[in-house]
Amino acid sequence: VSVSGRTTTAPYQQVLGIERSFLPWQPEASDKRTKLTFLWPLIASPHVTAETRSDEQQTPVFTDDDLAKE
């Protein structure tokens, strides 16, 4: 999901935020329902800042390398 818009300090169109998620889908009908469990970590500190790099994919900026250690 990406949110674009303008602010009072930057009156031009820009990306205001991006959030990535997992969206399961099934290309055709099935007799059985897909069973899916989504587990969120209960104890974790944020590792990504609110800014993104200016490349085409708006790469998120990490605060440190602690996520790789986890």
C-alpha cells in the first residue's frame, strides 16, 4: 500500500508512506478453503525509519543491523 499526496511544506506530489504486507490469493476456485496462519512478533522494537530512499522501489531505510541478528 502506498500513500501519495502533498503537504503544506512540500506542495508537490510525493510518496507519504509505504507499507508492505502479505496477501494470499488463489488463482481459481477450489473445493477446499486455504488455511493460513499469520503470526506477528509480540516483542520487537522498530527497525525501519519513516524515510525511504529515492530509488524506483522506495527502499526502506533501516535504523541499524539488529534485525539481521534476530
